[in-house]
Amino acid sequence: MREIAPEVEVAAGLIIKDDEVLITQRRNGAHLGGLWEFPGGKRQPGESFEACLTREVMEELGLTIAVHEQVASAEHVDTERRVHLRFYRCTILNGEPRLLGCAAYRWVTAAQIGAYAFPPADEPLVRQIASGEIGP
């Protein structure tokens, strides 16, 4: 009998400034290491998605953010887990990005975002941003 993959809930942010969105690169050695993603992380039990996103962005980048409306959601199943993602539009309230929990960060335009490799669960949102459907 096959085991059921554990479910993980993730909050991720479209942090927008001056018509650019902030993306971060996962550290080598981490799950999906080297790929680019929208900042965020796993939701802890009892934590709201918005509180999770606020905490994760502070831990990864040292930024205080305001979390606004949810702009997309996605689900991805791989050999290790079933991931439920919620993406929120965000703005920076305080700070400049610092590399605290990621390998690199970039501010990219909609025209540039397609040049970066993202995990499969992020790809639909990347396409929406690149097409201008959801925009910085």
C-alpha cells in the first residue's frame, strides 16, 4: 500500500516595488536548491497565512511587509509532499532585503521573470506575471 504524501501549506509573497517583483533563490542543498521562488514559507499550526508570510519574509530577508489580497493559489504534488500554496500581493513597510535565509535575491520586471527557473508549483504564477495578467 502506498503512503499518502504529507501535506504542506505555504504562503508566498509578490513583494512589489517600482513595477518590479522580488524573487529569491533557494540555497544549494535545500529542497529545490538553486531554483528561484517568491519569498515565503511553510505555515505553522494555528498560524494564519498572512502571519506566516510576515514571519517568513522577516526571517529570510529582514523585511517588514504589509500583506494585501491573495492573488493566486496552487497545488503541487511530488514524490515527497503535497504542497498547497497561497500567493499574496505585498508591500515593504521597512527595511532593505538582506540574505538571511536565501542564496540571492533579484528585483525583476514582468518581461524578465521568465528567464529564471522556478519550482513547478510557481510556474503558473510566473506565466501570469510574464503575460501581464497579474502584474507588478
